[in-house]
Amino acid sequence: MPDIDILIQRWRAGEQRAAEALYQQFREQVYRLAYGLLGEPADAEEAAQDALSYALLNIRRFDPNRSSFTTWLHTITVSRCRNRYRRKRSNSVSLFTWLEEGHDIVDPSAAPEHLARRREIHGEVWKALRALKPPLREVILLRYWAGHTYQEIANIVGCPLPTAQSRVRLAFDQLRTRLAPDDLATLEEEQAL
Amino acid sequence: MNAHLTHQELNAYIHQTLNDAQRETLDAHLINCPICRAHLSELDVLQQRVRRELAAELKALNVPLSLTLEAIAPQLKQRRALVFRRFAMRLTAAVAATAAIVILVMLVNNPQPSPTSIASVLTVNQAANFSTLGANTFADGWFLAGTAPQNYETGTDQVVTHDGKSSGYLSSTVPSSEGFGTWMQMFKADDYRGKRLRLSAYVKAENVIDWAGLWMRIDGPENEVLGFDNMQNRPIGGTVDWQQVVIILDVPQNSVDIAFGILLQGVGRVWIDNVQFEVVGQDVSTTQLKEDTTPPIPQPINLGFEAGLNGWIPESTSQDYVTDIDQTVAHSGQASGHIQSQQADPAGMAALSQYVKAAEYRGKRVRITEYIKFDGASTDARFEVYAFGPHNTTLQFDSQPLYSTAQWQKRDTVLYVPENSDRIAYGVVLEGQGQVWIDDVQIEMVDSQVLPAPADRSVEQQPTNLDFETGSAGWSTADSDMQEYVSGIDPTVAHLGQASGSIESLVPKPGGLGLLRQTVKADDYRDKRVRVSGYVRADRLDGGASFLLTISGQQDQMIYANSRSIGGPTNWQWFGFVLNVPANSDRIEYGLALRGEGQAWIDDVRIEFVGDDIETSSFETSPIQRAFVGPSQPDNLDFESSPDLQSWFNSGNADYEAGIDHNVFRTGNSSAYLKSKQTINTGSYEVLSQFVGANGYRGKRLRLSGYIKGNQVEGWACLWLNIASSSNQLLGLDNMQNRPITGTRDWQKYEIVLDIPEDGATIGLGVLLQGKGEIWLDDVNLEVVGQDIPTTNPYQPQPLNLDFENSN
């Protein structure tokens, strides 16, 4: 695996091949995270492409003293995906949210061929994940799939450290309720004895 | 034994979010409690399952093949600054230390086309920046261009030849010339992509005072320069007999066009013959010019000139200036920096600048203050600051003229230093007779131009500062995403008065939204009919700018929202919403939003009560035109329609005036005019344009014709026609770069013939004026013509007539 820091330095210096290497290195990871957050291939592809191109174009904004490249890239990816699911949500309270939801623009919906690609067979965990609200889904993916620390999660989703921790616990609880309702009942009964 | 651990405790335990003491307490319980251990292990199993299934689920995912770097590769090319276009020409004036660099800069620096169609009008031309074409093009394929083509002539010489019956020559026609002329060709790179190309020619020179050279430039898909050599590091000068000169450049896979020619700076005469192209192996090294940039110093030093010129770079385009330290004049201390002209009418200009690494200023605003004293009544002297990006591109720039007085003048500006800046520079420029002193320079970071973040935003009791003349009072910003935008007050742009509110994107491809807004209590307006209006202007947009209005209730619920969007460069445009302010309104919010790259301004907002006879606005919002929705035919081509300039657009450049002239016309009663108001050629331009859908024209050959009259055009005027795809990619363009309109000319018909490709979506047409002067346009026509009419596409498939034997 090429040294990411060196690739970043070379791309900062303008070497196109380093950008290609960085792209290849991270494209699957970013796509998977975007897919996990959005659950929709076409959306995920656009968000991943957005995030990758933003990261490469703005590589000078990446500060290795503040975060790892992966954390920075995941921050961008989460932000890009948020723009997308916010746009789809309907209730709004502020001008800002209203605009972010794209009320003043046409939001072309996914083309039929993309929709047809949607996979039908998913595991239970996946289905439970999809049922979570976006902020909880974010932290589950960041913690359980990407393996980020709580501090990194806090940085990525933009919240204080204790909030990141409690959000992961809450999200985990909600997954648990959906995944094993029967077992839970048994356990609680046992504990009550 | 204690009570069982709660689920919350166990959850925190497996998530390792307990402190040591808490964990020890729980451990103590768990050791003795099989039930809680069972519960814990259940959670642990679930945790592992989540981890495993998520990994499997996402690993099984087919990552789309279409997710490739190629899709975004064009954006990764060396990008120009967002504001580059405005400043493109200034670059040559201020950075250029020597004439050779002037030429390098002019040939190398071509702006990347902005996504808007209007901007694309300029791209191909500025790639060469050849402003004028003489009438004396004597040989097939070759044309005269340069910064001062009027001072040169070209032709074929049957007497002086290297080989064959004739050679080509380029000769000055005036006793002295400051610019350069070049005799050049352009052709498609198709045959040479991926290869190393050797251009050779025999050149003979006579009395070349400055220098001459063979040159070649390789252009990429966005007109970026992929390769360039003009022999400036091995110039031809004086009088020399035939010698073979060679340029060797790589032609990358993404090359589009190749331009080459012979150039002559200053006076003299050069002949060229036996031009040859051949593909050479990788063992032959290229002659690609290295970038010539002034190396920056790590940080500002010697700002008071007490240590001589240490850290300061004197630059001059001629020998007529001297730059030194003046020990007799100082703003403070003992000395100042000093530039003085050496003779009555000096040529060129001189600058004294400091170049500093941008690293510590990137992404910030820097206030640069200088004390300057200037003595030279009719001379141009300027305070100038720059942020430079890769390849010497100017990212940000400010220049302020100085007034000739006996006093020290304090000059300051706030320079935004973009993230991709390499160097910043500041200093003073003198152009003409006189002298200028500089002293006590200060560099400091500022944030004063940046508006408060949303958290600090206040709700005003009354609308305030709606004309932006009292700074940023009452307005706040919001940047949805990672500081991609900056909002502030622009003291250089105003609808009325001196300033406006502005939002500008700071990064390429921003994903969020920039906002400039004011929130007022609704108390005064409840149950009344109100009009909220404002003026919006936009430039370089690839998303859109919206004037917007929302009303919220006590619980933050939105009870009214409306917005109107504009795209593309526009002049001030009025937007207004009329509404009955609902009884449950708490706050009214209005302002400007910017999506995507570019800059937008807002000014002269008004909130006024209106009568019931004024209809309320619909709630429909106007979508940004992602796909072109417009007329299928151009309109008002004879400029006789009312209102004036109906269906035509201009970009609202303040250096120009556009309108209808009822005294000058070719037919009917009126024509359209574009007039420059600039006293010096700043390199800006203005267009009159129309955009029509390409539907009816795809696969056909279109001819645009129009009559143009010119008065003292110094720079370049043209008729232009372009074709853009639905994603606003430029598919075809002719802006008469090989036959520009200059000087004073009576009504004359000009034509452009282009093929409209099948993927064409939008056709843009119009006139353009760059530099000084005035033009009139009348009797425009757009028609489909047969394939027998040749296109005017300036790019020929192959180089032509390289031995100058085909004269016409």
C-alpha cells in the first residue's frame, strides 16, 4: 500500500499520478460509506464522486496535524451525504435548512436504470441500519464499519465527544431493539428475577 | 450483592465509554453476577454481529465502474483562481520582470474557461492573447498576431530563401515597438497525441534589437497550456544568417490543439523557412521552458527599508528606471525604497515588490498597508498586492492608483489569500516619468470583512443598513459546509451608493451554500401587505444565486418562503415578493444565497407597505436552469424592438456601457452599441449575447452574420458564436481570433460558420469588445447553410504551407 502521506505531498505538488493513486486508494471506501449512509447506489455514487473530487481539489485544506486523511475524507463524505438526505426530508424550520433541502433548485431524481440496480437481498443488520435516523446511522457506520475513535466520530459528525459517545450507544440500542426483540425480553425477565 | 447492572451501564461498558472508576465498579459486579455477564455477552455478540454484517454487506457491494477519476479529471487540472478572469491581463503588467517574461506570461497564461457560456467566448483567444490581426496575411495557414501586430508586417520573400522559391518573413514597420508580433498557425493535435514532437525551422535575422524566437504551445481540453517553449532562454538577436532552430515538446494524450510560429519582440526582421514537424523518440530531450517565478522569502522582512533592499525585488520592463534606497526620504526611520525614471519619457514600467510564501496566510484575509509618496503628475503609479497560485497564476489582486502629492499616502487593502496560493506579493509600480517612494509596510491578518457566523446573528427590530452603506451592520452570514464561502461588504461594487453585500465561493466545487441575510421582527408588518425587494448581481456562477424571503413563527416553524434564482453573469437584476404577512409571524428573514462557485452581490433591499391593488407573488419558486430552457430562435436581431436591447444580455461590466443608438445604424432606426469607459486597457471585456436552444440546429452548419462598425478599438472586437453541451462544456467556438476587428472601421459584414454537434445544447451568439473603443452592431442573422460553405473554425486539421511555397 502506497504511503498516503507521500501521495498527498506529491499531489499537493501537482503530480497528477498521485491524485490518481489517492483516488484509487479511497474510491471504494468512500463509495461504501456513502452507500451505507444513503442506501441508494446512484445517490451514493454521486456523493462519493463529490466527496472524492472535493478532497482532491481542496487537498490544501487538509491539515495532517488536525486529523488523519481518512478522517478528513469521511468528514467530507458524511457532509456530502447529509446534503443529500436533507434535501429529501420535508419538514423544515429555518431558511437555511429550507435552502439546503434544495427548495430553490430542481433536484433530478435518480434515473430509472439506477433504481433497477437496487439490490433486494440484505441482511438483518442492514435493514435495521436503514431504519435508523441519519445521525444514528452515521455513527454506527463510523464506529462499527470504519472503526473510528469517538473523538474522530465527534470531529466527523461535528459534535462534542460525549455526544458522539452517547449517540453511538443510543444507535446501538436501537439496532438491538430491532434485531433481537425476543431475546431482549428474555434477558430483561432474567434480570428481573 | 448489588442490584443488577442497568442496560445503560452495560451498554456504556461494551462501548468503552466509562471512566476507570465506573468500569471497576461494574467489573466488581460482573465477576459475581452470571446474569449480567450473560447480558453483557449478548451485547458483545450483537456488537460483533453488527461489525461483521456491515463489513460483509458493504464488501459485497459492487462499486460502480463509472466511479472513476476520469469523470473528474478535468477539474483536477491546474485550476485557475475563481477570480482569475478579471485580472488576467493585469498579470502581465505587474509580474513581468523582463520583456521575455511578459511574453512567456502572455503565451502561457490563458484562463480556464468558466462554465458559463459567455466566459467561454474569450478562452481560445486568450490562450494566445493575440489581440490584433493585421490585414497582410500572405501565405496559406499563417496569420499575424501578437501584442502589437499593428507594428509588424508579414509576407513571403522570393529573394531571401533558405530553400525553394520563397521564405516567410516577419518585420517591424515602425522605428520602435514595445510589444511583439508573431506569425503563427494552429492545428489539431490528433496525429501527435502521446508523442514527442520536434518542430524545426530555419531562421535568419536582421537587426533584431530585442529578440526573436520560434515557439510552440500545446493546449489541453480546457485551453490550459500543456507544453510551451518560445526560445526565450536562447533568443535570436542581432543579425544572423540562416540557422536551424528546434523546439521539442511532449504532446500529452489529452492535447487538443497545437500552436506554433515565429515571434519578434521589438524591431528587426526575421525570415523563416523549411518548417518541419517530426515525431522523435523519448531519448531526445524536450526544450520545455521551466517556470520562471520569483522565489518567495519565508516571511515579510525589512518592511521599513532600513536594511537596504534586502527582501525586496526590483523589477523593470526597460532600462529607463532605477530602483534603490533613498537615505534622504523616509516615512519613519532613515530610508525608504525608491523607484525613479531615468529619462523624460521612459519605456515600460518598474516595480519594487516583496514576494512572500503564502503558507501562513492561506485561507485568511491579510491587510497590507504601505506608506507611499509619489511625484509624477501625469504618470501612473500604483499600490499593488497579489496572491499567486501554481504556475504564476494570479488568484487575487488589488491595485490602487496613487496621486502625485508631496505627502506620504497611506494605502491599504485586504487581500484574501486562497488555499492554493503559493506566494503573496506587495509593492509599488511606477509607469512613466517620475519617482515613487515606499516605506513602513505592514502585513496583518484580519477578519473584519467577514460577517458573523449564524450563532452570533441577531434579530433586528427594524430593517437596517439595507443599502450596505454602513458596513455589515444588521447582516449575518452562514456557510453550511466547511467554510466554502465568504460573505462581506464589497466596497467596489454597488447598485447605488458605494458598496454592496457580497458572497464569494472560496474553494472549487463547494458543496454547500453561502448566505447573507438579515432577520427582523415581524411586529411592524403583521397582517399587512408588504413588498420585499432587492437587487442581485452575479458573476461566474456555476450554480445559482437566489434572492430569498422567509417568515417564521414563534416556534421556528416556517410559514412563508419564496426565492428567485439567477444563473450566469448578470447585471443588477431586481427581485421582489409581495405578500400578506401572516398574523402568526414572528420574524422575517431576507437576503442572498449562493450555491456553487462564483460571486453574487445584493444591494438596495427594500421593505415597503403596498396597497391591496398590488397582487401577491405566487409561492412557486423558480428553478435554477440546470438544463437550458430558452428560445429556439434568436430575437431582435435588428435592434429595432422595444424595450431597448430586448432579448440581449450583457454581463454588466462597469467598465463598459451597452445600449441602443438611434443616431448610428445600418438599417432601420437603431443599432446596438458597446462602449468602453476605461481610460487604460484593463483587459476586461463586455459582450452582447443571446442564447438559443440547439435543438433545431443539431447536425447542421450554422452561419452567424452581423454588421459591425468600430471606433478606435484598441484591443479586440468580434462577432462570436459558441456551442455548449448540456453540462455547459464548450463544444465549438469561433470568436474571430484570427481576424479580430480593431481600429476604426465603417459598417462591415462579418461571418462565422460552425457545425453544431449532435450533443450541442445551447448556442450562444453576439459581439464582444475587449479593451478601449466603441462598436456598433446591426442586422444580425443566424441561418442554416449547406456543407458547401466552409466553416470558419480557426483550427485547421494539419499545419499548412510550411515551406512558404503556396502564396496567395
